[in-house]
Amino acid sequence: MDASGIALVTGASRGIGRAVALELARRGFEVVATMRDPAAGGALTAEAAAAGGSLRVARLDVTDPETIVVPDGLRVLVNNAGVEAEHPPFEATPLEVWRTMYETNVFGLVETTRRAIPALRASGGGVVCNVTSSSILVPVPFYGPYRSSKAAVMAIGETLRVELAPFGIRVLEVMPGPIDTDMLAESERPTAAIDHPAYADMARRMFEGRQERTAGLVTPADEAARMIADAILDDDAPLRVGCDPLSIGLLDGWRATSDEEFMRAMMGAWLD
Ligand SMILES: NC(=O)c1ccc[n+]([C@@H]2O[C@H](COP(=O)([O-])OP(=O)(O)OC[C@H]3O[C@@H](n4cnc5c(N)ncnc54)[C@H](OP(=O)(O)O)[C@@H]3O)[C@@H](O)[C@H]2O)c1
């Protein structure tokens, strides 16, 4: 597609969303950078203008339908807003944690997308870009709520890829690996499972292994944003793409092997 018309990004106050909003403005879209607190986007418009781009900030909380206002002329929706939480063992994770996570990562994305589709159709087509996670591809212990919320979006994206194709709306799933953001920084410590004696060894191994596996592979958000913008603009991009070396490698491995084979290889990282 050509870089024209409106691109709306959710969760653009910081991290990947902020970087994608700026990158899409640089490429030529009129960007609506949405966020829960517009004050967090104070410098964004000027930063985009300095790079020759057009960007305005708007309030949008994906869990509050009244704030989900979709502009006419929409051509790209980037469903980026997402949350993580503590990761205790499954048996010690209250239902409330699941519900809160799904409220943003799944239902918020569903409602935003539902409202955006008529505008994308009226524009003659466009792109819905869902930001999930490469952790879907790895059986990470203690990550049930987060991984399953992203896996729900993966399945929703597959369905929409077909359902929206007749309208020229292309659905894209970006599956980041470790990107240098607040969310990654929050996860740079042992999970809450380490406080549960029956699971402490696995939690410790998981933390140490994670440090080893991601060493040297953490990608700056602006680099990831460039790859995300490339995929948005590429009409031949596959449904799923990575946006950093680790996620690209994981996707390649996942595609090259059977589900069982890949799962067995990955489980070796967590078990004795
Ligand atoms: N960083 C990684 O390594 C990584 C890896 C895999 C997947 N991801 C995914 O990438 C996306 C962006 O993550 P990030 O690393 O940039 O995280 P981040 O730095 O924590 O930023 C998360 C963004 O989501 C926004 N948000 C949270 N709840 C929201 C809501 N109800 N309505 C609107 N916005 C909301 C936050 O807004 P506030 O500023 O208001 O809190 C913030 O802008 C997420 O979907 C995440 O799951 C990230």
C-alpha cells in the first residue's frame, strides 16, 4: 500500500506504540497517536513534524468504548496497546488477573477493531496490524494469562484475514521478541513464581535462561518500528512477521518444524 491517509495507533504513549506512531508519520501517514493520557504525548507532534511528518495525539483507552473514536479516512489500525502482569504459578493466579489482562489485550482490541472496520471499508481497504508476542511460540511457564491473551488475538487475526480480504483489508500480526521498553524492563527479574517453593527452581532456571537467551538480542523500539512499518506497507507480507532478530528466528524455527518437534525443542529450555 502507499503511505497515505490516516493511521491510528493504540498505546502510543511509550514503547513500541510510540515508535510506530513516529515511524508511520515519517513514512507519510497522517497519524493519530492514541493513548490513555494525552499529556504523555506532549512532545510527539513536534517530534513528528521535525521529521516532516503529520501526527496528532488523541485520548483512547481500549477498555473504555466511549473513547474509541475512529476517524474517517482510516487506512491503518495498529492494535498495539497491551499489558502484562505478575506471573505466579497457574494454580496461584486468581481469575481476576486473567480477566484484567483479557480486558485490555483481547476485548479492548476486539472493540477497537470492530469500530475501525467500517471506516477501513469506506476507505477502500487498508491494514489491521495486531501486535501479539513471539512468546506464543514458546511454552513459557507461568505466562498462561499473557500468552493466551495474545494467542486469542492470533486466532482472531487469522479469522479476520479471511473475513476482511474481500474489502481489501489486510490483517497483519507482528510478534515481537525482546524490545527495549518499559514492559521488557519490568520482566527483567524472576517471575512471582519464585516465591512459591514448589515452583521456585523452575522460576530461577527460567530467569537465568532468559538472561542468556536474550543477551545481545534486545532490540531498540525504533528499530522494531521500522520493520513493523515495512510490513504494514508491504502488500506481500505474510500474515505473521517478527520485528527483531529473536522473533524472526523463532518464527523461522516454528515454520520449519512440526508443532510437536518445535514444542519438544523449546521445552528443553525449562525442564531438567
Ligand atoms: N517489549 C517487548 O519486549 C514486547 C514483546 C512482545 C510483545 N510486546 C507487545 O507489544 C505491545 C507494546 O508493548 P511495549 O513493550 O511497548 O509496552 P509498554 O512500554 O508497557 O507500553 C504499553 C502501552 O500500552 C498502553 N496501554 C495499556 N493499557 C492500555 C489501555 N487500556 N488503553 C490504551 N493503551 C493502553 C500503555 O499506555 P500507558 O502509558 O497509559 O500505560 C503503553 O502505551 C504490547 O501489546 C506488548 O504485549 C512487547
